[in-house]
Amino acid sequence: MIDLNRKQARPCVPQYFLRAGMAALLLIPAAGCKKESAPEVEVTVQAEKPEQGPITEHIEADAVLAPVAQAAIEPKITAPVRKFYVQRGAKVHAGELLAVLENADLTAAALDNKGAYEAAQAAYATATKAQVPEDTQRAELDLAQAKANLELHQSIVKSRKQLFAEGAIPGRDLDTAEAALVQAQAAYDTATKHLQSVQSVSRAAALQEAQGQLTSAEGKLQGADAQVSYSEIRSPINGVVTDRPLFAGETAAAGAPLITVMDTSTLLAKAHLAQSATQRMKVGDSAEIHVPGLDTPVPAKVSLISPALDPGSATVEVWLKIDNKDGALKVGTPVKVIIAGRSVAQAWKIPVSAVVTAQDGSKFVMLVGADSVAHRKPVTLGITDGDDVQVLSGLNGSDQVITGGAYGLDEGTKVKVGPADAGGGDD
């Protein structure tokens, strides 16, 4: 039987044998091992020489498309909506009826004021064609009668003076005739003044009173008609209905937008630019709009350059006008605008991708030297069109400027010029 409690026998190896073996292994040289130096890394880059030719500055900014005209139509009265004549998306014309509010009470008030106006017209006609002429005619007749009576007494006094001089009549008869002449003269003077008063004062006052009553009635009628017109909602511009929050039967509140109409046939891209950039712009300058989802930019023109700085951002607002008769562009779309600025006919230029910015903000490029080694060269830059940038100083036409692969490249790195898909180095 096997005794499970019995420990398994182990071969006994003296410790000095183990130590001797380890020492022997350490003394054996590594067969086939030979020290080699690491190969020098060579980076493949893309390079080209500076080109000379025209370049036009591109000024870029973000903007949002807005309509050239917009009207949020608010009713001037509070009343339920009787009927809508348009839906969202409907094209409308200036003056077109869009909706009608309940206006039975306003129509009745207008009818009442129309009756009062017609009555005032009749009163004015009566005053100007009957009453005033009759008063004038009566005053003229009274004056004519007084004049005739005065002339009669003047002739009587004249004849009696002659008879009295001849001793044919006593003095009492002459005195009586002269007293009657004085009364006739007073009556004539009174009639003359009355006619003048009728012609200059009474007639003018009567006409003014009649005219005032007519004007007052006409004003009330116009006010009532205006209230009726307020119940008819019409479009002030040509455009498209973009919002209509209520339904027929709901109450439209005075001062709250009922229908919004936008003229989207022409859109505006409103951008904020630095003052230094706008000083070189003018109305009519060419521009292009890059719209998300469209492969090709949309042409535009500068239509407005604000004459004042925005107090909050110290920038200048610039409007770009875009033709949108086909309705492809939507109001509120965020876009990128590029405006053509200064132009240089003969400029040395390199790709923007060749320019590297140092930590201190200075600009430099990496060149491929005659020794196939990368060299750092500071440059002074001018305007850019987004793809190329003008070089004002630092390069000549024979320099090989690294345009691709220069990112993180150190001074003195071994380089070779090759296509962009070449390997990063040789083993």
C-alpha cells in the first residue's frame, strides 16, 4: 500500500553545483550578437516653389440669412377671427386680404355716423344756399328803403329852405322837415351797418358754424370707417406667409402678431466685421455665401456698410444681398460669407498649409535645403484668399517650401520630396 502521508523524495543537488553552473553560463559569450547603430530617419514631405501671380484678399465671417422685408401684422383692435384667407407658405401681394375679424358692431357704428354726416351735409347746404342769402337780401332791401327815405327828406328840406327864404312858409315847417331828415339819415346809417355786419360777420359765422358741423360729422364717419377697416387684415408687402398662430374663431389681441409675411425673393446675410476690414470695402463688392448642404457657393453683393460701429462688439455690420427667387435658401440659416477685398496683381504666394505659427505668434515656413535637410525660415505675410497667402519677405523664387508634412518637423530633419501617400521613412 502507498502511504499518502509519506513525503515524495526529491533529488538532492548540492548548492555548490548550482553556483558553479551559473558562473559558467555568465562566462559563455553570446553567440552571433553584434552591436549596430540606429538608422537615420528620413521624412517624406511635399514641397513647391513660391508662385508669382494675382491674389485677391478674402474676408471671412459668419452670418445668418434674413429677409429683405418682413411684416409681423398686428391688429389694432381685439376681436375674434371670423375667417382666414391664407395658410402658412401662401404667396401674397401687397394689399391682399389675409383675414377678417368680427366687425358687426363696428359696421353698425359706421352706418350711424354716415347718417349723421349726411344730415350735416344737408344743414350746410341749407345754411349756404338759403338762410345766409335770405338774411343778406333782407338787409340789402332795408338799406335800399332807408336810402330812398333819406333822399326824399333831403329833397323836402331843400325845397322848404327855398320856400322859407321866399317867406312862403313859416320856420316851423322847415324845422319839422330837418328833424325828419335827421331821422332818415340815422335809419340809413343803421341799415348800412347792418348790411355790412350780415355780409362780413353774420354770414361768415353762419358758414363757419355749418362747415364745423359738417367737418365734425365727416371726422366721426372716417373714424368709424377706420374701425371697420381695422377688422380687415391686409398684407403691406409682397411675400410669403411664414407664421399664422391662430385659427378661425380664436380671439386676436390688439398688438399681438396675427400673421407674419416675409419677402424671401431677396435675402440678406448680415455679418459683423472688424473696422479695419470694412474700410477697404464699398457697396457693390463681390462676395460669396457658403450654405450648409450646398456644394457650390452662392454669389452675393455688398448692399450696406453700416456708418457706425456696433457699441457692444466694436464691429461694423455689413449686409450682403442674395437673389433667392427660386426659394432655395431659408431664412435663419447660418452661413459663412467671403467678401473680396484688396487685390495684388503680381504677388509671391504660397499655399496657406505651408505656414506654421510659432508660440510667440510669428510665422515661418520649413524649406528643403540643398542638403535634403529641413530648415526653418521666418516670413512676413500679406493678404490671403483662403488657399494661398502673399509672402512679403523671407522667400525667393528658388526656395523649396514644404507644403505638406511640415507639422512637428524639427530643424535639421532629413527629408525627401515625394507624394503625399508615400511612407514616413526608410528602415
